[in-house]
Amino acid sequence: MNQEQSLNKETGVDEVAAWVGLDWADNEHRICLYDVATGHVEQSALKHSAEELQQWMAGLQKRYGGAKIAIVLEQSRGAVLYALMNYDFVVLYPVNPQSLANYRKAFSTSGAKDDPGDAMLLMEMVRKHATRFRPWTPDDPDTRGLRLLVEGRRQLVNQLTRLTNQLTSHLKNYYPQALELAGDLSSRQACDFLKRWPTLEALQTARPAHLRKFYQRYGRPRPETIEKRIEQIKQAVPLTQDRAVVLAGSMMAQGIAVQVRSLLDVVDNYDLEIKRLFQSHPDRLVFESLPGAGAVLAPRLLAAFGADRERWQSAAEIQQLSGIAPVTERSGKSYWVHWRLACPKFLRQTFHEFAVSSTKWSAWAKAYYQDLRDRGKRHHSAVRSLAYKWIRVLFACWKNRTPYDEQVFLDALTRRGSSLPQKALIVSQARLLAKAGPVENR
């Protein structure tokens, strides 16, 4: 048995009775089926409906007696993937759209997309190179749910950012004082402030006792801070006296504030559900132990790795998929390294944000980042380098189901002769001195 046959047996390719390329569209889906026994290729179309999909799958199961059917499609999530993964005789191979586009160019110089042709190319690309592709294995429902929730939460936060940017723009046009007096525009305090006092005129007619009560309801600021704000309100001068501008601006500001308030409630609901799933997950302790992960990033990191320990064979696979690892290109005597553009953006963002957060809680992470900055690296480049290093640490913890221990990691670096532990010690001492305050205050 040669190496290719061995790989085929290991991946289950030898058990596949038919290969199917499925090009999914909004109205009609193109199918290309290759029958392994006969070598015949069949082209067909499928209407976009759950009933049509179920009938087609029932026909395949009956035709091949429940033998394995490999289905290749151009996505890793979505309605069709969620529907197909419920059939135990189906082996799914999601393909990166960019990979298909590059494969298409090998046979068409124009690279023009064609649905029937794409279905065949999908099928051929994986069937002829099956050992280079790994079949997709779904995570358990809780892990999948967590992944969808953390991604959905991020989309809501992005919407919140867009709304607060719009709100800032409108307030600058007629009521700039609210940018400071209302507080953070993405907070409930600001939304309630604008609902109650949408204009400077309305704010200046408010009684000081009502203003004090309002500010005390949110965050309980110091009395002198509240008095300073009340005095600032009294002395404020309107940006414009044009009633048309003020009316239009206040209506829009109130409308946006209502949307922000509503989104904040939805994000809170997401947070509660994410917390519930995360707290009950068996891998919680691994990701909860990470310095700087917290309630938001720990579930995102868990969702990034998943629960299937066979999905990733090395940290390099995650580094490359996430776009954290740079791309190295060689041509003749030329050699250059550049940022990886084609990658899941949310995944890269997760590792990037965790790396930034870790510098506030991990001494070695701060020392490593600062060392790169001192050597001339830009902020984002230094953060990606730190994230690259963190992924190796996270992979080892995840693979072995072992919570992270900073001292264990530093001891390992010391045994390898790294200078990072000594630099981390300097950072730790500097932080202790900063907490203690100036010498005269001790």
C-alpha cells in the first residue's frame, strides 16, 4: 500500500460511493455528481426549498444504500451546511471561495464564474486531491451555538458603533455640549439623557435637583463633579439659534438614541446566553485561565478553537487560517513577507484583540510587545507577532486540556535560555512600583 492509498484509507475516501459538487444559490442550486462505481458524471439542478433538499437527500440515500456520499460546497456555514450535517451518510468538504476562484483560473483565463461549471470544479478539485482536504466535522451543539452567538454579538457591537458615530455627528451640528454632559454615547445614561433633554434649551430649563438625581442614578459621581456639570450647563451657549436645525437635529438624535438603547438590551441578552453556554462548557477552565481574556474574549477564543481535538493538528494551521501568520513569497532571487489578506476576519480580530488585552495582565506579553516596539515595529505588526506566539501557547493548553499557568510557561522559557522571563520580571517590578505610587507617598 503506497502513501496515497494509506491516506485515502485513513481519511475514509475509499468508502465514498459518490462525489457531489454543490454550487448553492438563492433560487436554484447546481449539482454535479460523480459515481465512483461507474465513473459517470451527472449534472442537475435543485430548487431552493427545504422539501426539495430533503427529497434529493432521500434519493441519494436510497440509490447508494446509505454508503458515504462526499458533498463539496463553497461555504463553511449557512442554511445548506446546517441542513446537510444532519445526515450521517454525508461527508462534507467546505471549500474556501478564494481557493475555488484560483482553481477556476487554471481552466478559464477569464476566471468568469459559471454555476454549472463551478459545481463540477468543486467536485473535481476535492475528488482528485482528496488527501489535501480535510472533511468537516461539526462541533457539538453548545460549541456551535457559542460560536454563532459570539459572532452575532460582534455584529451588534459594530452596529452600535455605527449608530454612536452617527449620533456624534448629529450632536456636533446643534448640541455639542451633550457630547460631554450626556456621558458615553453607547451607554444607557446618554440615551436617557437625550430622551429627557434633546436640546440645550430643554437642559437649561431643568431644575438642579432633577439633574443631581439623574447623574446620581448612573455611576454615583462625586458631589463636586455634579455641581461642576450643573454650573457648566448654566454657562453653556447654544451653537445655533436656527430652530429648523435644532428641531431636525433633536428628532434625529432621539431616534438614534432609541435604537442604541434597544441594541444595548439585545447585547445584554447575548451576554447572558454566552455566559450560560460558556460556564457549562467542559473547556471553560482552559480559556478562563488566560490573562486578559475576560467575559468577552474567553468565549470567543473557545469558539475559535472548538471542541474537536482532531480539527487542528498543529498551531501553525490556526496561525495560517486566522491570518496571524504572515505570507512568505519567493520568486527567483526575490523573497518577501507580507500580511495575509484572505482569512476569516472575525477570527483574526479575536486573536488580535486578545493579544492587546494580554499586555495589561501578562508581564511576558507586555515585555515581548515592548521589545518589538523598541526595535521599530509598528503597533499592529507587534500585536500580530504577539498573537502568533500566543496561539502556540493556547494550542498546547487546548490540546492537553490544561489551564494556562504563567509561571510554568516562564520556567519553560528559562530552560530554553530565553531572555523573555528576565524582561518580564522587570515589567512586573515596574508595575508594582507604579501601584505603590511615588516615594514621597509611601
